[in-house]
Amino acid sequence: MQAAAAGTSQKMQLFAKGAAIGWLGENGDQWCVVTSEDAAVSLSPYVYDGVLYYRNAADTSRYLSVSDGYNYVGFYNWTGARGWTLNGDVLTSLYTNEPLSYWSSDNGYVYANGGSGYTPLTVSFH
């Protein structure tokens, strides 16, 4: 069994082009959306086999992950968990090799997609 470590849970504030746009939350389908601080999800870092994951502190069986296709960010069980790297204030998916990103305030979904039209996000943990 590989060593695992967990950290203190914190909320993630999101920034687009240096401006605060909200906090990482989730909708009823466990997809990540930009939300208010009051509705933000608390995340706890979890290192397994040298890879950084983030768990939903309210439901530690759910891990921050990325979907196939459009690369939506959401919460999956361990078998669907994806790793991340945090370099300064940029959180990058090891699955897509892209940072957290944002498409539109119309739906508020968070992605790990670097394609045309996506705005890269930076993060701050509180």
C-alpha cells in the first residue's frame, strides 16, 4: 500500500484575468460551478502515490476530477479521480494538462480546458 496524506480543508477562490469571479462550488449533479463563498465546497488535498488529489471535505469519497469530452470539472469516486498540480496559483489537471478554466457566466461551469474561448483561471485557497 502506498503512503497517503491528507491536508486541512479550504475553499478555493477563483480569478479570471486577475479579477475575483467567485468560488468553486458544485451543482446538484456534482459538476463544479462558480458560486458564492457561502456555497463554496471545502476541499482537502490528498496525496496518494506521489500524486495530488482534492477531496470534497463534506464527502471524502468524492474527488475533484475531469470529464471526458468537454473536460468539465466535477466530483467523482476514487476510480474516476484525476490528479492535479498546483504551481503558484495555477491548478492544472494531470488528465488534460490544462489549468482550470471558465467558458461563460451563463452556466458558470468550471473546466480543465485550454481551447479557444476558454479563460484560464487562477486560484487562492482560504
